[in-house]
Amino acid sequence: MTALSFYAALLDQMDLALEHLDKGGVHDARFALMLTDNAVELAIHRLATEKHAHLKSWHHLEEAY
């Protein structure tokens, strides 16, 4: 999955969360929270993976990080 399609999928997930928040129900709000939590978790994981790969390619930077 390319970076652009990954972030597009995250935006779609956040858009779905917003749609459920607009419904106003308790269960919809809970589902929106779950979608938001998942999107943030995926974004942080992607950032950490990319940062690790970048630092691994520079051997002199790996220890300081």
C-alpha cells in the first residue's frame, strides 16, 4: 500500500467516524471513538515504522535514537 492510499484510507475512516458522531447516539459515538482510536494507532505505527527504517539505514544515527 502506498503512502498516499494509506493516508486516504485513514481519512475515509475519520470521515466515517464524523458521520457517526453526527448521528448523536451513544452507540454511534462509541463506534466513532473506536474508529478514531484505530486511525491514530495506525498512523503512529506507520510513523514509527518509517522512522525505524530511516534510522536503520544510517548506522551512525541508530544508537543515538
